[in-house]
Amino acid sequence: MQQLPAKDQAVFRSIVKFYETKQYKKGVKAADSILKKHPDHGETRCMKGLTLSYLDKKEEAYELVRKGLRHDIRSHVCWHVFGLLYRQDRDYVEAIKCYAQALKIDSENLQILRDISLLQIHRRDFTGYAETRRKLLQTKPSNRLNWIGYAISEHLCRQYEFAWTCLDNYEKTFKDEDLLPYDKSELILYKAQIMEEGGKFEESLECLKQHEKTTVDKLNLQEAKGRLCMFLERHSEAAEIYRRLLDKNPEHHTYVLAYMANQPQFHRFWPALPKPAVVQPREQLNGEKLEEAAVPATISSFPQTVHPEGMPIWGWLHPSHAPRTSKRVSVGRKLHKQRCEMYQPLVPLTEEEEEAVCKFFDDLQADHPKSDSLKQLVLNFISGDRFKSRLDAYMRPQMRKGVPSLFRAMKPLYFQEGKPKLVEELLLQYNKYLNEEVSWFGPEVGKSVEPGFVPDEEPPSSLLFTRMVTADHYDFLGETSKALEFANSAIEHTPTLVEIYACKARIYRHAGNLEESAKWYEEVRSMDLADRYLNTQCVRALLRLDDTQGGMEKALLFSKEPDSVEAANLHDMQCMWYESHVGRSYVRQKKYGRALKKFGETFKHFGDIAEDQFDFHNYCLRKTTLKAYVGMLRMQEKLYSHKFFRRAAKDAIKIYVELVDMKARGEAITKSDAAGEGNEDDMSAADKKKMKHKLKREADKKKEKVDPKAAATTTGKPKKVDEDPEGEKLLEKDPMEEANKLLKTLVLYCTSDIATHCQTYEVASRQGKLLHCLQAVLKLFELSGKNNLHYKLVAPLAHFCFVADLESKDLNPAVREVILSEIAPVFGETSAFASVAALRTAASKVVDQVEQRLKSTPEMPVIEAMYSMKCLKHAGKNVKDLLEKEWQPTGSFALKECEKMLSYLSAEFGKDSAALDRFKKRCQDIFPLLVVKS
């Protein structure tokens, strides 16, 4: 290692100071002054390279650092700088290798230990992170952050006892040190959380009770105590805690439901939540699947703050025990997806139990007369006249006040049998009596009107909002004509109410008339130009019509740069709903390159979110926000299971699959393909050279046309120029390779999502990867509850058994043997199939059952019928005759499913086929305003 003279060492230290204060040009000058005298000083070369990397000279920076490392390979500074350079470029694997090499030279360097610990936690190397944190604690035990960091590392490794013992020792070590009350409080709550996750519920509760006075976050403390008492089956104590919480916030649904769950008389239909299963330390799992604790179905009514198996907030993938969101419920003439946030009891209530529930809520209502939530929640547990009477008492004041969200609050009730009819009876009664000379809601349920009774007159707004709610009601039932009738009468009554125009636009959208819906949404937007929500609804309506330019112009009205012709500002705001809608619009227009660009923007957002956590690893330790920090880390671990990522990934994969099919059909994919220039393999060397020069000339012309004034934003900064607006470069990539990249992420993070494995099969089958296909089929079988007639399974299963080339001579016999063995349980067999013929015989029986069900169940949901048809087609059955003569679907319909079926029939049998015409007429019977695109 070359030593510098004292004067030059001072200059070298100034380089480090300039780097830390971001004075990079001064740092480069200082480095040059040393290198003039000592050109072979490796550490100075490395520091100059690191400084240049922040001046957008990456290549020169890497070259300098490598040269510096050659001159001084035994310097920990050189290796540390090399690691920092890799970290800048997000090459964390190489950065960790450099840090590890630096630690071999200087094993107790605190800065290098801190830097490597940040990368280890960022890459979720929990074991390595714990080891590094242990070294930091041993090297400098006087630093309190080292104690906290080590406790967190052991917690993340699921070594719960080590973690809380470390916090105990921390408290003893720094007993005399004055900590802020908030810091003490956070440490107590975090310690209790570790004990709770380790299954030590009694100890966790005792810890909270001991430090109750010193805990600042009283709300979090009370919630934790109530939760722990419930897990320990101390229901009276838990009920008392939740009652106090309810008194603080009587509108909080979770407090009310948890208070109710701790009433022993309600446990038959609304049980208390059981203890969560303890997650074992990572090294003890050895790749084994965690056993899930048995939980009641009512757990779907509680968030994850109450129980780990509860429901996450919107967008995150639901736990495996949750009811599938694809569970369809027939409401009137329509088929609706039942959401998981339904407050449905475990079993139907008896008359006595309903009476007890009413008394329970009445007692709470007496203490909190202004609470709307208490009036609303009781409706989920009662039925018949009792339900009708309570609903009447709930709706009247809401109608009188003119609450626009009333129907949305009532919507969950429509999924409970018999209740939509009772709602309709009340609404018709209100409309009848509000139209009388003296406007009123009519007699209360169960009461009669005495002769000569003169009611108090209701304000005109009561009739207006009653008509609007009635319009929403009939729209939800699929009675479009009645819904429009009430909406129009409400507009005639008060032509200036924005909400009723929005209601009318929704009715047209749900009826399938997107053009009329967009027209009314534009009317809504123009009535209140300052409302961002109404503007967003208008944008979405235009994008459904595939008017991407109009949608972008409306979206940019609320942008920082309204004069901009590009949606760059929307990208900076991570506006993912917009990217999703625009991308899907481009897919419908078959502009696949543009669509992939939009979905790629969404992927970039998630990459940025994952990288942004880097800034919090140190910050959260310094600020002692430990619970929030661990929560953030766990959120990041499931980041790619969020709905926006899943939606973008699935849509992108569909495009890649379509591109493969287009190539197989010999269709042009890019513009150069269409011009006959795409197939470079068939070109001579001279033609390739000509094409290269031609493309270069075109690119140069485009650059010359750019106006410097137009290329600047309103702030004066140069505007980014999109060199590939059509996404041609994305279309030139290997579609299967790109699809596989996305599928790897989906399989890793979204394995409980059934759509993940459907798409895995689609991609793997086109690549001839039979084992991957088998894996997807088996996973679909597992997720479908081991029902081999599940509509999502039958099509891939039939394709695998009848279309996949299982008898190919090129197929490895070992692979065929694995297939015949592993797929046997899907058909109820206990031993492996003897041959492919035996497998197909068993599969034929399943196909026959699918065919029989399709013929004998006209009320089958349309989407299930579509997948059944795909199954029969793969098995070689004649579906066309069945569709043209026998199949006549009845029952409830969903517009989205009808559109999918119309698209499938058009692609499969042609736009002039009798099967398509028959189904189109049936759809127009249900949706008379439906506009079917030709």
C-alpha cells in the first residue's frame, strides 16, 4: 500500500469531504493535484473515479477504479469504492462481493459493515444481515442503533427469543441514557409485537400492561391488548377494551365487529378469532410449506391489523383461505362478483339470536346516537321484517340528508338472499308517497296510518335522492329501462345535480353502451371543472371508447404542464390506473408496441418502489420507527403481488402470446415486417447494409426536424424525446423470453392466483415445455379445490391430454413417465397410468362430463360455458352444432363475460356464424342497449 506524504494525505481527506458534500468538481481537481505527483496511488484513482460517476462519466469512472485497484489491490478503500460504484448501478451482487473483499482486509471497518448490511437487508439475505449486525454490535456496543439493528435482524430471521432478549439487554445497557418518550414507546410496542409473533401472547400482553403509562401510542396499545386478550380467550377483558375503542370511534367497523366477536352469546355465528399460527425460523423450514391455522370464514371481515390471516387492503392478493373474488352471485338479471369485504355470519341466525343482535346494537346506539355505522352493520345479521324495519329506519334520514354514497353502503346487502326484494319494496313505497300532494316517505314498516293523519312534509331533495337510489338499484339488478326512467325523472326534477348525471352515465356503461356513457360523463365533467374525480371518470370513459388522445388531453388538465402534448407528468406521478387503461385500449386497437410501452411504465414504477426502500434502512433505525419499518419490509416482500402489477403483467403476457401466434400464422408484427424488411435472416449482406444506412438516414432526418423551442417544457428544461413512440423495439424482442421473465415474477409472488398458472400453461405449451405444463395443471388442480371439472382447469387439462405431443419419439421416456405418474391424482387414480392411451381414456370421461354439464345446465355462467367449449374443442368434439342448435343460456349474465364470449365465438367461428348471431341476440335481450363491435 503506497503511503502519501502528510500534505497530500490532507488533500486526500478533502477529496472524501468534497464527495460527502456533493462538491464533485472540486473533488476531481483535488484528486488531479495528487495524481500529478503520485500517478500510481490507487486510492486517489478510485476516489476520482467515484466522484466522476456522479458527473455522468460512468465508463471513465469504472476504468479509473479498476486501474486504482490494480495499483493497490490490498487496500480496503479501493474495494469499498468499487462496491459503491456497483451499488450506484444497482448491481448489488457485485457490490456485496466487493464489500466482502474489503472486510477481509479490514474486518472491523464500521462504514463497510454498515454498507454491506444495507445491501443484505435490501436483497433479503436475512442470515447474512444478522451476522453483519452481530459484528457491528460486537465492534461498537456503545452505539444504541447497533442493538436495535441486531434485534431487527434476529426478528426477521424469526429468532424471536433472541430478538426480544436483545431489546431487554438494550434497555439495561442504556438505562441511564435519556431517551425520548416516543422512542421508549416504540421499543415497547415493537418488543410486544415480536413476542406476539413468537406465540408468547401472555408475555406480550404482560409487557404492554407493565409499560402502559409510558406508552405514547395509546390507540395502538389498546388495539394490541384487545387482540391479545381475544387470542387468549379472555373474552370479557377483550370486550371491555374494544368497547373503550368503540367509544372513541363509533364509526370504526372493526371495533364494532371485534366487540361483537367477544360476546359469548354470538360465538355460534360470529366467533372470536383464534390464535395465529407461529411462523418457524427460516432455517428450520427447509423449504417445507407452512401449515395454515384453521380460521373461521368470518375472518374475511377483519383486516390484517387484527389477525395475520385477515384481509389486506385493496390491491393486495388475498390469502388462500379467503373466498375467491370470482365467486359469482345472481342478483336480478345480472351476475355479480362477490367481494371479500362482506360481513356475513358463519351460519344463519335464529329468531332469538337476531333479537339478541338487535338488542346489542340498540344498546350501542343509545350511547352513540349519531353513529351511522351501527345502524348499517346490524343489517348484515338480521332478515325478514326485522331487516326491513331496520333498513327503513336507516334509509329515511340518509335520503333526507341527500347522502350520495347511500347505495354504495347498501350494496353488500344485495348478496344476501331475499334482501334485494325487501330493498325494492321500500324504495317503491318511498317513490309512491313522495309523489303525493304532501310529500312523505309513507308509514313505517309494521305501522298503519290512522284516518285524518297529516304527515310532516319532506323537502324536495328527498324525492330527488330517492329516485337516484332507485335508479342505482334497478341498474344493479340489470333492469336498465327502469333505471333510466328513474334517472331521467330525477334529472327533470333537479337538472343541476352532478351525482344524478354520473348515475345515468354508469347505467349506460353497465348496459354496454360506452359511447352514450362517455357523452354523459363529459356532461358531468363540464358541470364541475374543478373536480379531479369527475375528470378521472370522464378519462376512463373515453379510454373505454379507445379515444386515447382525448383521454390523455382530459387527464392532463390536472397536470403541472397542461400545455404538454405528452403524458410524462402522469408517469412521474406513477398514475398506474391511467397506464393500465391506455394499455388495454391499445391492445383493443391492436397497437401492441404502444401497449407494451404503457405496461412497461407500470413495471418501472414497481422497480422504483422496490429501490426506494433503500433510503429507509438507516432512517427508520435512527427515528426508531421499528414497527412501521418491519411492516414496510414485509410489504416490499409481496410488492409484485399487487393488483396493478398483476394486471399489467397478465396483459403484457397476453400480447406476447398473441405475437407468437401471429408469427406462426405468418402475419407481420412490426412495420418493417409489413414493408418486407423484417426478415433479416433471408437478406444478403449487401441488403442488410442498405437497410442499416436507410434506417440511419431516417433517424437523422427526425433529429433535424426537432424544433429546439418545441423541445423545451414550460420550465425551460429540455423535453425528453421518445425515439420509439410506436414501441417497435419492444416488438422486435423475443416474445417468449419476455413472457417468461414476467411469469417467473408472477409464479414467485402470485402463486395463489389461479390466473398465474393459466398463463404459465399458455406460454409453456407454445414452447413445448411439457413439465412446466404439467406443473401448471397440477397447481390449477390444487387451487380449484381438487375439482377436475373446475372451469379454469378443464381447458388446459384437455389441451395437455389431447393436443400436447405426449407420444413424440423425441420426448425423453423419463419425462413421459413423470407425466403419467404425477397427473394420475387429477383423474382420481392412485397409481400411474400405464400409457398415454390410458391417460386419454381417463381424460375422455372428464370431457364427457363437461359436455353433459354444458348441455344440461343452461343457467351455467357464460364464462364457464366458454371454457367448457375450449375444453371440448381440444378434445376433438364438435362444438359448432351444439352452439347453433342446442345451447340456449338462461339465468343471470355479466356484461364482461358476454363480451369475452362474443369475442371467442367471432374468432373461432367467424363474424357471420349462426352461433355468434344466436348468442348476440340473447345478449341483447339481457342488455338491450349493448353495442356490439363488428
